[in-house]
Amino acid sequence: MEWLELLREAAPVMLRGAGYTVLFALAAMAGGLLIGFPVAVLRLLPYRLLAWPAGVYVSLMRGTPLLVQMFVIYYGLPSVGVEFTPVTAGILALSLNSGAFLSESLRGAIGAVSKGQWAASYSLGLGYWRTLYHVVLPQALRVAVPAMSNTLISLIKDTSLVSVITLTELMLSTKEVIATTFQPLPLYLAAAAIYWLLSLLFEALQRRMEQRLNRAHHAR
């Protein structure tokens, strides 16, 4: 009963933090797609001068911890005169990190489209970019939806790391409540439950999106 009363009192603060968590994750997902798509295209181009830096970026972002990347952006860059607010630094770090993973998902999905599709488009007079936009991408996105959804679910959980740069989200909100109630176990369990529920929500949206895309694909 004591736990129920504690959770009832903590609910407004934690749910507000959960709202920020979703906003940060969606903003980082949008940023990651804006970064990931051109990086994926660059890695597919037969020009080593363009593909090489894109490959280095992907390797760097995937090969170093997100927490370190966040510290470099928020605490390290001010030493060379580049300073960000906590919100900007958090979303930037999450976007750069997710962009690397999304670029690989998109690159694999684009590569999964048969070369015959490219050849047929070229025979109709479409160039590389028009073929990519009108023919290949609609098919590739259908293939990439599961991997992209997994990235979004990972972002929901990864937002907990932005608490280290004093950015208020679910984890920092939970810590603030714990600091006044001295009841860590029920509150951390409640935070875990909220993360789980958010993940289940986005998993359901993923399945709905897959069904709609597959239905539209089969209808053609």
C-alpha cells in the first residue's frame, strides 16, 4: 500500500519525464534519418573519395559508446569554443549515433532491391537519382521498416543517458523523485515498466506499418 501511494505521488513527475523521453527519441530519429539516408547513398556510390568518409563516420559512431560521444559533444567541445545547450547536445549525440545504424539499415534495404529494377528504370530513361527516388526507395523503405523501428525502440532506452548532461527525461525525473523519497526500488521498477510500455507501443506501431506497407505492395 505504501508503494502504491508513493507511485501515485511520483506519477506526474515520471510521466512528464516519459513525455520528454518520447520527444527526444522522435527528434533523434528524425535527425538520424536526415543523416543516415545521405550516408547510405554515399556508401553505395562507386566513388571511394565519397564513400570513405561516410564509412569512417559509421565505423566511429558504431564503434564508440554513446555515453562517450555525449560527453565529447557536451563537455569536450566547449574547450575548443563549440558549446551546445543540454537539449541540443543530447539530440545531436543521439542523432549522430542513430544515423550510423540507420544508414546501415537503409544501405542494406537499398541493396536488397534487385539490380533488374535499376536496369528497367535506366531502360525507360530514368537516371540514377530518379530511379533511386521513384523506384528503389519505396521498395527499400518497406524492407527497412523493422530495422528502423528497432532503432527507434533503442533510442527510447538510450535517452536515459542524456540524464548525465542534466537533461530532464524519464530517468532524471525518477532520480529526482528518489532523492526526496529515498525509495529507489519501486521507482526504478516503475521507470523500467514505463520504458517497457513505450517499447510495446512502438512495436505495435511497427507491426501496423508493416501490415499497411505489405498490403499496399501486394495490391500492386
